Amino acid sequence: MSAVHHTPSTEAILACDGLSKHFGGIRAFTDVAFQARRGEVTAVIGDNGAGKSTLIRCLVGVHAPDGGEIFFDGRPHPFSNPDEARKAGIETVHQNLALIDELTVAQNLFLNREIVRRIGPFALLDRKAMKTQARAMLSRLSINVPSVTQRVRRLSGGQRQAISICRAAGSGAKLVVMDEPTAALGVQETGNVEALIRRLREQGVSVILVSHNFDQVRRLSDQIWVMRAGRMAATVRASETTGNELVALVTGAA
Amino acid sequence: MTAGAAEESRSSLSALLLDPSFWADWASVVGLVGLVIVFGIAQPVFLSVANLQALLLAAAILVVLSIGQTFVVATSGIDLSLAAAVMLGAIILGLVNAAGWGIFAACVLAVLATSAVGFLNGVLITAGKIPDFVVTLGALSGITGLGLILSGGEPTMVGSTFLLRLASGSFGPFGYPVWVAIAAVIVAHVALYHTRFGVHLLATGGQAESASALGIRTGRVKIAAYTISGFCAGIASLLLVARIGSAEPLINTSLLLNSVAAVVLGGVSLFGGRASILGPAIGALMLTALVNGLTLLSVSAFYQPLAVGAIVVLAALIMRYQK
């Protein structure tokens, strides 16, 4: 099968074409075309080392690609660092770097975008407003935590992941990017996080999901992109594929 | 209150008293109250108004230094150059004053110099990617040498009416140095709990990598923390020179050790991410009360460091139960 090519359509929120990245002599991926449609859950799957995570990091500005073009909302070359991506409306849920254990739920949800009251030349935290809004953000996504003033350290893996997703969605993000959001979770917690991703989509947020779990990808996503050995090997509609076909595409047996 | 509610509150109180994390969080308060009771019974003079005022006056410098140390420890660092910076501030104050620049210029320059030391520590640690311990240990030695070179190893008398008044004057029940310490506690408390900087400081200390992934400039936060520590050393140097009337090229190492001890007693995690201002301030009071009480009981001064050491290690043991 030949590499996938396309011209980014206007319904794409984030797209790239001809994208390449290598680290020294090691090629992460070559000539990759990809797009995530507005309002959809777009999955990227592939074996370990296929280049998924590096592709995602290039798309959200962590790495600068060596060649090719990235489009966000139709605009080329959108950002050169993660901060710019965040300001443009892309929030990333990092695998292990999403929350600060020693801070409370509310502090985490508003970290680096704290609400302040100006008193003369001083800006003091409006802790009451942050707690109230934190409760509202959590209930909008039906996330259960004992209290927003609880330290995150004491929460379960599923609750922590839910809070980091809530944090990402809570900033009015247009696109939330998640790298293996359920990798470390139990069955029930995985179910909760999947429900959360569905609710995000219902609220019109676009989602890019990197996953190893083919069943999960078929359950959750609209479009699936398959990477293999540093290339974009295929793309399929989730509703039109089977688990066996995905396995074949990932391993190259097809 | 019904009998059931009374019982419940009693059982929750005993649960609280049995919970080791309660003792860990309140170690400095419990220690201070314990010392006050023990010394008050053993030597009633300890509780006299005059002695308590003297105690607070003696604690002021350590309280200010402990606050500076707290900001650094909250970022999971440690400032070993704190006492050396106090010496440098004192020497600069003495020399500038002796050169006839006036006492206010001397005070300002002293605080600027110690703040610059802190800033430099922070820059070396973050930009140079050198461990906090190594940089501030190097600074400790470097500043000691600088102080000796600048002063020629000689103390400088500082005969200033302003500093004399600062040291001996009082407003209401407390001497001015105590008010300086109280002001420092209030400002630091607000900065830690009620500003974005405070949250970013704790985030940087808790998990620096996550904090920077979430867009916090952890390098700047760390530099700010060390600069605050240097600033506190400068304020402490003013209080010190005011207290002893001269600028001496000597490092009071017990100030450094006690500042770390007060931070530990105050329930601040040495791994960063968890801090309070009131805790270390009360820890500093407790250490001063310990020395004061032992002196009143005519215990030889040789036993005082032993007592401080024992209490700090005990506090660190209790801290392991902190949740």
C-alpha cells in the first residue's frame, strides 16, 4: 500500500502534509500526511516506535519538523512551541506530566491560568472563584472527586486522568490531544475516561487520541490513522473497519 | 449538644491525636507549646514579660532567614550560603557607612548585594544546571572569602542612631526587629498562598517537569526563590548589625543550620512542593526558646547545639508520617 496523501480540507482542524522528522541519523517518520476533522475523535495507532508520539509532538509544537507543512484551522506553520499551540487552542494531555501531586484539584485545574483579583498594584488569587469554577468544570464532564480542595496525590489513577483531561478541555480548547490516556488504568477507570472523551466530543471539542488499544480506538473514534515504521500506512473510518483489519494494517500483513 | 455528637467529637479528637500526620503537620507548634510548658514550670522567669520580649527579639533574625530558606526549600533546593550572605551584607553595610555614604545608602546596598548573591545562585543552578547543594556550597565559600577580602578580616564599627533605634526601640509590646519579622511573615504568607507566584513555586518544587510541561517557567521561579532568600539575608544582616553595633567578618553557622532546622520543624517538605510560612516562623521561635530556656536553667552552652540537633532529627522522623 502506498503512503496516504491528500490536500487538507476545510473541515480539518489540524492537518499536515509531507511531514518528516529525524533525530540525527535516526528517522522518526517521513513524508507523513494526516488530518483531524473538526468535532471528531481522530485516532493514531501503530506499533511501538512507529512514530506516533513524535508525530504528535511535532503537531503540537514540541518538536520542529524537518520538512513538510502543518495547518491549524487552515493556517500554515501555526506554532513554534507548545505555548503558542496552547494559546491557539490545542491542549495536550501528557502521559505522565499532567498534574502536580502536591497541589489541590482546583489548583491543578487552574495551574498557570489562575484567576486573580487586582488590588492596586497587586494581583491576588481569587481562590473562591477558582473553587466554584473548578466544581462547575468537573460537573459539566460528570467527573466525581471528593472535593476540589483535595490534594491530587490522594486520588486514583482514573480520577487523575479525568482531571487532566478536564484541565485540557476547561480552557476552551478547540482540540485536545491525548497520548495513551488509559494506558495505566484499570477496566472500570478506562470506561470512565472513555465516557469522558465521548462527552468532550458531544460538546464539540475535537480530539486526537494516540492509542495501542484497537478495541478502544474502534469504540471511540471516527477516523483511524495507522502508522507503520515511520510512515502513514493507511487511514480508515472506524465504522467501516474490523479489529483484524487494524491488526493487519499495523503489522503490515495487509 | 447531644451525647452522641459529644462522643463523636471526642472520638474524632482522639483519632486526630493518634494520627501521626497531625503531629507532623503541627510539629513546630506542638514543640513550642511543649517547651513553653516545660521551661515555664522549671524556671518561672522564662514566662516573665521581659524574658518573652527578649526571646522574640532574639528570634527575629532567625525568623527572617527561615522565611528565605522556606522559599528555596519549597522549590526542592537548599540555600547553604544564607549565613555567609548575612555576613557579606553586614560587611558591605559597615564599609559603605564607614565611607561616609550615609546609613540608608549602606542598608540599601547591603540588601542589594545579598539579593544579587541569591540571584546569582539561582542563575547558576538553573542555567548552569548545577545541583543546588553544590552551587550554594560554593557560594558559601566564595562569599566567605569575599567578605574577608573586603573587610581585611577586621570588624567595622557602625555607630548609627538609626540602627541603634532599630535595635532597641519598640512599638507597642514588641521591639522593632520583631515587627520587621512579623511584616516579613505576613508578606511571605500572602506571596506563598495568595499569588500566582506562590502556586507556581509549589508546582516547580513538586514536579518541575510537569510544571514546565504546563507552561510554567520553572527556571525563573527558582531564580526568584533564591533572590528572595538573598533579600531575606540582607534584611537579617541589617538586624544583626543593629543588634551588635558592628559588622564582623564572621559567619554564624548556627544561623544557617537553624534556618534549615526551622524549615524542617515547620513541616516544609525538603523534597519541595509543600510549604508554609507560619510553620518555619514558629520553628524558628521554638529553636530560640530552646536556647533561651536552657540558658535560664544554667545548662552549659555546649549542650545547646546537641539539643537543637536532637530536636531536628526527631522532627524529621515525625515528618515521615506527613501525608
